[in-house]
Amino acid sequence: MKKESTLDLYERLKGIKDPEQFELERKKIIDAEIEKVDDPDKKRMLNSVQFAIDNERRKFKDPIACAARLHALMLERGLLRLNDVYKGKLAKKENNVVSFAKRK
């Protein structure tokens, strides 16, 4: 099965006139992308981010105000680097433990 390009996805979504159908397709695409992630921690993080995005989107009727709020949310949570995490470009943080000498 050929992987759909971003342009193909855009063209498919652009052609949908019914808002409810558009939302169903959008959700299917997002869920499919998250499902492709093998690392359970990354998958959990992506699901958490998508949950936060969906909750914010429900609060706005104006798409411009919604986009501005989502951008602010990404800045607040440091999620603008999310693509790097998703693509595995950032190293996983490790806990560094410092050993202290025993008390005498």
C-alpha cells in the first residue's frame, strides 16, 4: 500500500465539504499517525498532546483565535520541539545520579 503524501492528505481533506466528515477524516489521519509510533512513551505523549489540542479546539468558534491559542499552548508547553521528539532527533533524558562519599 502506497503511503499517502502530505499533499495527498491535503487534497483529500480539501475536497470534503461536510464539516462533520472533515473532522472524522482529520481524526482518522491523526490517530493513524500516532498509531505508527513504536515507542510507548512517545505514543503516550502524542496522545496526551492531541487530547490537549482537541480540548482547546472545542473552546473556540473562531478558527483564527483557536490557531493563536494553540500556538500559545505549544510555546507554553515547549511543544514546538515535538516534531523532533516524534522523529527521534532528541535524545531521551536520562537521570544522572551523583554519588556522595559516605559519612564517617
